[in-house]
Amino acid sequence: MIIQNFTKLGDTKNKQRALDILETGLFAAMPEQKLTKILKKNQIKIGKKSIRLSGYENIYLVAFGKAADSMAKAANSLSKIKSGIIVMPKGSTPYIRNKKFQIFKSSHPIPNKTSVRAAKSVLQFLKKRKKNEFVIFLVSGGASALLALPNGITLKQKIKVTKLLLKSGATIQEINCIRKHLSKIKGGKLIEGMNCSGVSLVMSDVMGDDLSSIASGTTYYDKTTFRDAFNIIKKYNLAKKLPKPVIKILKSGSLGKIPETPKKQKIKNYIISSNSDCLEAMAKKSKKLGLSCKTKHISGNVKDASKKLVRLAPKKIKSCVIFGGETTVHVIGNGVGGRNQELVLRILQKLQKKNQTMVIASLGTDGIDGNSKYAGALSENISVNPKEIKSILQNNNSESFFKKYGGLIKTGNTKTNLMDIGLLLN
């Protein structure tokens, strides 16, 4: 079981059904589900396209992101890799303990010194590659922090920018737009000087599966501009809060005084899995359990997303709405929790007036929800004092609610990342 406290949480029939569906979604998010079909001993096969590896002198691997470790494990078991680099989040034990791989454990969501060392090492590694060699890049969400090399600003200043953006309510696309224009590697810069051939296999953690946003487009190219980045700063009223060098760079870039990020793809990038794979698997599971279901993609502010989901809430018995995507939270309090726990709590708040029992659940496929150690939360529409919920939401302290009433979902670090999944089950 991926959900570690499945038995404890599943104390009613409907909760068990909900957990079964969530477990199926998490299993579908595991990298080996797709990589075993794509990577063979001497071949990479994506749909009708095929890349033969036998013609290259050496095959190398560079994996970075929350799923880097598990992606590298699957790739190494199927393909003949000479050596490589794996950049993964700190706090977990690597699957691979092979000396041919250099492993970095960096910080997320805030970059640290290891993030910088990892970025420099990957750059040097790629510079050494020859024309008759081939690099397989394995990319997943979270890489923007795990692999960082600030351009024109210090790491300390980059950290401040990241913290302000994460609390502002900005989307991941907006955050990564700014990251790309303050970096020496993002937006395709990492592979600009690479002489050998390569391919990038990407797990999507952004809505719309935009390759230029996933991991800040490190092996792709950039569709955004300095002007876009500066407009985002203005949109969230951050100009007076950010370090002066940051504003100076974005202004200079907007005026054409600094070269733009790459606007052309150098190697092929392929999305191999996305949040839709989770939702599809969950829908199939729900039907096997005798439920009728609808699927819905969610995004935007958690307040708006909760309203939309309540409107879609199933009215008939044995029916459910399965949803996936990623919401944003404008953090104004100092509490503990994340967007998934807050989403469940906001839906619970809105369902208080409805005289029906419904299971509400939402979790992050990476096993981490905001600054909480839990993946998300599950509730069966319990009756609660509205003032209590309002007070908790005002302090962004959703974890405290589920600690009191039960429902925190624990998975630990899943070593994957395909955004969030959840459901409403009647």
C-alpha cells in the first residue's frame, strides 16, 4: 500500500472505496508504469517514434526532480547506462546505490547550496560529452528548486524571491517564468553548449503539460520573456519586496539589454506521463467498484476550485467526481498545512448546510502537502462549527483541523510527482 494509514482511515465502506480509488491513482503515477514500455535495452520507443541506442559509443543518464530516483531506477534496469547524475530531494534513501551514478540530495521547494553544486556538476558533465555519445534526461517536477544556478543574483536573493512567490498565490507557470529569467540553466540554457545527442523524457506536474514550464523548461526552451516576468512581479505587488538586483535584471531584460532565454528546441522532449493518467486509472477503478463517475481538472485559487467542486458534487448514491490538477493558496497565516488539506476543508465548510454524507479527499501524488508531512486529507462530511473552520483557514492551519478530527493521509515521499488527485464520493 502506498497510503500507509489506509486501514486506520478506512473505517466506513465509502471511505474504503475512496481510498481504493486514491491508491489506484497513486500507483498510476509511478514512473515505472510508463518507462518499462518506453526504454528497452538498445531502444527508446515513444508511440510510433523510435531512437536506436546501439549506434552510440556511450549512453549516459541525467535525472532531476522529485521522481529522479525512481525514474533512474527504472531506466537503469532497462538500458545500458555507462554513468550519470541523479538530483533528488533530500530526506529519502536512494533506490540506486551504484558508484557509476553521482547523487545529489537538494532542497525543495526552496533551493540550497546543494542545488547549486548539482547544477554546476550537471553542466560540467554535459560539456565532457562527445558527438558520438547520447544522454537520456529524466525530468520531473520539483527540479526548479533541486537544480538551481542563479544568474546575476546571489543564492540568498534567489531564496527570497522563491519564498515570496510561493506565498503570493502565483501559479507554477508564473513562478517558473521568473525563475527562468534569473537562471543560468533554466529555459533550455542547461543544454545550450551540449555537443552530443540526447532526449528528454518528462513527467508533467503542470496544467496543460507545457514543456516550457515543467522543471522550468530546463531541457526544452522558453516561451516566456523578461517582460512577462516583470509583469508577474507587478501583478502580485512584489516589486517593493524583492531584492533590488532582481528588479534591475528583469527591467534590463524587458528593455532588451540582456539576451533572452533560448527560443528553439535543441533536443526532443517527450511527456511520458501526466495527471490525466492518474484520473483515467481512478475512473476505471471507480467503475469496477460499481460507481458512476465524472472527471474534472482543477486549477487556480483554492477558494474558487472548492466552489466549483461543490457545484459538481454528486447527488446520487454510488456516484463520484474524480478530480486532479493543482490549486494555489495565497498564504496569509503561519499555520501548517497545504493546498490539498485546505481544499478538503473548504469543501467541508461549504457542504455543512447540505443534509447528505459525502467523502471528500485530496492529496499530492508526491506525498507532500505544503509545509505538512502529510500528503493530504480525507473527511466524511462531519458536522463542525463554521467559526472553527473559518478561524483555521484564516491562519492557513488546515493540518490542525484534521489532527483534531482525523483524516490526514500519510504516504511518505512517493518519489513521483503528477500534481494532485482527489474525489467527492456519495
